[in-house]
Amino acid sequence: MSGALLSVEGIGRVTVRLGDHCAAEEIETAVNDGRPFAEAFPGEGAGSLEALRLTFLRKGYFSRQERLLRELRDAGCSTAVICALQVGDVTVQGDMMVIGPLGRAAIETGSATALQRYMERRAELGLDYSFTAPLIVDLEGIPFSADQLQAHYESIRTLRVALEANGSFCRALLSVQYLDAAGPLGQAIAETGP
């Protein structure tokens, strides 16, 4: 971002300041010295954020997959049916997800968002998303057997709950930080409500 600002005529220097971040000083120092973000924490990183990005992409993939599996199960799909589904068997019509036919009538169920978000992340990870590809696959693109799918579902459900708990914890810390910054007035609003 500072590089983009420096390209504007009349701007000769940019200083980056972070607001609410636990490592603001380290990041500001590195970025303002013209060093890459990864150098803000020498010895703590591998010199690149690619591994961290990939970890979050994978966790996001499984979180989205868990939501899609919940939708499919709520629609009455058995484990065997879910394992047999191909990408082309589940489509979007309007704002609904449609499953079928697999030898029976199509089932309209749930929001299309679960399918769309899952397929977006699948594409980001470079997994096959052609119509004939299995719908539910691991990070290598390998489909699950019916026996494996239940254990996988329980594992990714635990991951989703942990991610949601972590997000709630971070939001709570941030709101407390804002209340502290607001002083007595912020505390009074928090105690009585707006």
C-alpha cells in the first residue's frame, strides 16, 4: 500500500501506523524501514507467509465443507449418497441448492451460499471442480468412503467449533480494548446498554 501511495506525485514519504493490533510496534517498524512484513518477527517465521496462508485456506476449506455436509445431511442425504455425489449433481437455482437426481427426484434444500463458498475455496486450492469430480474430497482431491466420511465429518465439525470459539474470543478482546480506550463513558454504555 505504501508503494502505491509513493507513486502519487507529491508524496515522498509514507509512514504506516496500525491501530488495534497486538504487534503494532514490530510491524510498523519493519514496514516503515522498508522491510517485508515477514521480517517484523525475526526468528519466528520461515521468511514467508505462504505456509500460513495455505494453513488458513485449508482450514477455511474444511469449515466450508462441514457446512455443506450439514446441509446435505439435513436434506436427508445418507452417507452413501453423499459419497456418490459428483460436483454436477449439486447445483444452484436462484438462492437455493438443488441436489439430484441420483435415481430419484431432485431435492431443493438450504441456501446456495454453502455450495458456492465451498466450490470457491476448492478452486483456490486447485482441486478438481469439473462436473464429474466427486463432491466431497480431501485436500488431495481423494473422495471419502462411507466409513471414512463420518470420522472426517466429526473432525471438521470440531475444527469449525474451534474456529468459531477463537473468533468469538478475539471479538470479545477487541470490544474490551475499545471500551478501555473509551474510558468511563464507554464503561457506562457497556453496563447500561445503548
